[in-house]
Amino acid sequence: MNGSITTPPNQPVLTPQSNVPSSNISAADKRGARARMRATRACDRCKGKKARCSGNQPCTLCDRLGLECAYKASYRRGRTPYILPSTHVPPTPDVNTAAVANAQSMLSLAPSFPDLAETVVEAGKAAEEAALEDAGEESSISELVDVPSSYIGPASGVSFLTRAKKRLQEDATSSHTTDASTFASGDTPLPECDSSFLVLPPKHEAMLLIGTYFNVSFPTHRYLHRPTVEVWCDELYRNQMQCFFKPGDREKKAIVLMVLAKATLTSRHKDENNAARSVMFYAASEQQLTKESGETRLTSVMSRLLQCHYLASQSRINHAWSLFGTTARLAFAVGLHRKQRPQASRVNHVEMQCRRRTFWAVYSLDRYLSAALGRPKAIHDDDIDQDLPDCLDDENILPDNLITRPPHSQSVMQASICHIKYKTSPPNPST
């Protein structure tokens, strides 16, 4: 008993390379397991599909699918070979069958090696489960193969559909689709953050971000008035410790925060924390709007429209579509879809131009979301008569006056107006 293992009498010796009784597997069986079966002639179905055929009648594939196996096609490679019936073809070694046979032969060693018996049983169960899984995949593939003369293989359309089906099933059972809100179902949820810990950037940096927003972020959706937004930003920094808000102050604060959120993503100063800061600004803006009170105002529509554009740009289109429903109805409540004819003594050109710009931005986003999701539009052309905004830059729009731009000069609003015209009357593809 000097630490050596005594082999029981009349028991085959286990080799480290095979872990199976060496007397049960001959050299001929090993060569047969590695040999590749070649058929001289394929049946008509396997020949048309360019599939591997066993060469007997019925062949393995036709027998598995329960189809007629025929050899009626002409043979032009010399003497016609004799087709053996399936009962005379030697069985092809199978990996799972060999594994089960090896496991059964190794069970005879269980009385002498108790630990080995448990391992062998687990290996046999794993081989059986793998065989059942392979059989299930083959049956699902055989259900799809019903088109004559189609190729069957790893690069075939059947294999692609099988992989696509498996991937879609994985996506359907993923966690983010079940844990997300009903209004954002299908979107990747936004990172959770506590907006109460928001720290505003220095004022000069905030002004730079506002410039980035108007110059880079939104080239074709210009519905904010830059001088007005800069005034609101100055008020935000002067009244950071304010506890009481007048009606409309929270919407203005939300607009400034959304401008910072969008501009942070397109800032020239690349930082790994820009995405997290942007989400924090968005969460703070959302918190301000939840405390909004009073009647519906133009700023109520602007702030939520900014959120819709932000969500759509972050590939959260379902959340954007849900929020856009509220935004569109607030625009109707304010009357943005109708042309206004105010008295000459009470004309506020900044408000009038912002009303026009905001409505047509809502109109354009409605068309985008409808086309992307295949859902009905929220705004119908029969319900609107609003004019297009004037082609004037923000610095040329004053509360009591409109400064006409010089002839032959370009305005940044020209692209936005052309974008609106394209949405209202797109070109006919047939012309």
C-alpha cells in the first residue's frame, strides 16, 4: 500500500491519453471514426441542393426528412455505380454515440474507482443533452428547407435564418427591455443619476457651451433665440439659491439645462465624463419640468421639444415618441398651429418668430418619428395655417423691431427654412 494503485484482476488498464479501456477500441475502429465517407453518386435531391449524400437508397438526408430518394438523373462519369440499400451501408461513427459507448464501458470500473463512476455518469448525461440539442437544431432547419434546389450549409440562407432567430430570441429576453418604463420600451435606459447633486460649470464655460449649441449642435432646428437664452442663463447663475420661482421660471431653467446637455456632447473639449454630465443636465431639466405650474406657455413646448430632440439623438426613439405626444398637444393648446394677427401696438417680434420656429420644428420632428416608427402623424396639414419664420438671424430680431439683412447676404436661418419646406412639400421621385 505504498501509495500505489492496485489494478483489480481481469480489468483493462486505463491510459492517460484516452481514459477508456484500450482493449475495447481497435485501430481499425479509430481509423474508421476519422475516415471521411465518400459517395460515388448522390441522389437527385442532394445533387440539386449540393448537399452531402451518403450514396445509399434512401440516403441519410432523405430518410431524415421523410422524402422520396431517387437516382433518376443521368450519370456521365463512366459506368453507373450500384446503389446499395440503406440496410447494407455500414453505420457511420458518431461522436455522441462513441462518447456514450465509452461511458458505458467505463462504468465497469465503478466498484474499484468510486469517484470515476460519478464523472462517467455526468459525461454520459452531457453527451445525451448535446445530442438532443443537435437533434432539435436539425429538426428546426429541416422545417425551413422546403425550397427545391437550395444549398444547405453553414453559409446558406437557412443557417442565417436560424442564427437570426436565435439572436432575436436573446434580444426579446434581455433585461433592459423588461426593466425599462412602458413609455421607453425597447430603448436602452438612461444611466441613473441624482440631479440634486448637479454642480453647474463656471459661467464662462456655460456661455461657451451655449455658443457650441447654436453653432454646431442644431444646424437645421433653430427655434431658440440666442440672446434670450443667454439672458436666461445669466438669470440662472444669479438666482442659484432661489427658493421661490415665478410662473415660467422653471421652464426657462429647463431650457438652459437642455442646451448645456446637448452642447456637452458636441463640445470640442473631449472628456470621458461628457456623457455623464450630459445625462445629469437632462435629469435636472426633467426635474424642473415635473414641478412646473400654471398655464401652458411657449417655454413649456420649447423645453419638452429640446428633450425630444435629445432623446432621439441618443437612439432612444421610443421614449422620444412618447414625450412628443405631450409636446404636440401642448403646442396645440398654446395655438402654435394658428396664424396670429396681433395689434401693431403689442407686437413682440421675438415671441412671434419663436412661435413660428417652434411649431415648424415640432412639425418636422413629427414627420421624422412617424417615418421611423411607422406610426400615424400627430399633426395634419388641414389643421394648420401658421406662416414660415422670417429668414433673419437672431441678432436681427429685436422685441420691437426687425432688422432687414443686406441684399445678397446669407442667413443661418436659410437652411432651417429650406428644411421646413422640404418637409411640407418633398420632391416627387417620379419627376
